Amino acid sequence: MKKILCSIGDQEDSDTVLESKTQIKTEKPPLYKVLLLNDDYTPMEFVVYVLERFFGMNSSKAAEIMLAVHKKGVAVVGVFAFEIAETKVAQVMDCASQNQHPLQCTMEKE
């Protein structure tokens, strides 16, 4: 009696193995909005400075956002991945504290 061989690729084997491929879908990380809150004590110039320094805005964009914070009470100043948003909030809060301003900055999931 003859032995029957099945060849798969370069291998000769009497056993056939089927392998299923699983597709891995990666999701984009959730984004977080960084919000600046209005108060009655922080000078507008300081808010503009913070927006330029920590969010890379030019002076006209920073002034526009500062006025939105002043008029509406709150404004989104950027949208970032969690770690970046958390760092931006900490930087703003530290800078405000060092300069003795009550400016508040928070983040929330988009």
C-alpha cells in the first residue's frame, strides 16, 4: 500500500493544518477637550500669555479665545490625547498658581 502525502508550501506532511487569520482593529484613542474657565480676577493679558505659551497660539488667536472665555465663561482651547491634555491642564494650573492667579483649566472627554 502507498502512503499519500499532501504538500503545503515547502513542507511534505500527511497532516494538513488550517490556520485562521484574525484581523486586529486598532481604535484611535479618545480625545479630550481642554477648557479655560473665566474668573473675575485673572488679568486678560495673563490669559493671552497662557494661550500663546502653552497652546502655541498667535497673539490675535489668543486674544480671540480670551474674549470668548470672558464673554461665555468657558472656551475650548484645544483637543488632545489624554496624556497631552492632562499635561496642558497641569502646566496652565501651575503657571497660574505661580503667578497668584485663580485661573482654572480643566479637561473633558470629547
